[in-house]
Amino acid sequence: MTKITEVIGAVPAIEFICLDVANGYSEHFVEFVKRVRQRFPSHTIMVSCNSLSILPYLMRLSCVLAAEIYGWD
């Protein structure tokens, strides 16, 4: 949770949090997602058990965020 907090603190324009884990059915991961939701209630949280499945969306999202942060058209 510390790393997520640091990154969002450094880049407030971030609206999305992507959490990826090899074993998404793990109760520890479910509890972690709940804690992230409590800490960041206004952010969109994406959860994946395989980051490759959402990679195209993350790449597009990173381009959109970079454009917004740096004022690119």
C-alpha cells in the first residue's frame, strides 16, 4: 500500500489503480483490494489475474494520462 500511496501522491492525475496477482482467488488479495478501495474511494480499481489480458488497455491509459499530464494534443 505504501508504493501505491507514494505514486498517487507524486502524480495526483492518476485516476486508475491496476492490481495484478498470480492467484486472484487468494483471500489475502481480496482483503488487499478492500483496503485499497477504502484508501482510494474515488479511483477506478482494475483487478487482474493476468496482466497480459489488460495490457492493451493499460498502454492506452498510460498514453492518455501522459497527454493529460504534459498537455499533449
